[in-house]
Amino acid sequence: MHASDSFLPAKWNGRLILYAHGFIDPAAPIALPDVAPADVAPWVVQLRETLISQGYAVAYSS
């Protein structure tokens, strides 16, 4: 994951799940995409969508 991403469900239960994994070179430029980067593993997307469907906000970053 190259930048911070956060996802807030329409019916948020007030709880946040934060997924922190990996690292990048601190000198690398930061881009804030509108969608998840292509290198996000499918299981991460599935987990994120499951949590959002249950009312949790999800955030992750590099």
C-alpha cells in the first residue's frame, strides 16, 4: 500500500479498524489515490468490505 486510505460505511457504528502493515522509503513521494492501489491483496479488499458491511470504518496505510 502506497498511501493512506480510509473507508467509512454509510451506517458507521463509531468503531475504526486500523490495518498497519509494511513500509516504504520515507523519501518516496506520497500519492493519495481515490481507490485502493492495484497491489492491495484480494483478501485485504474482501476483509475491508466485510468489515464495512458490518458498520466498521477501515483505514490502512503503508
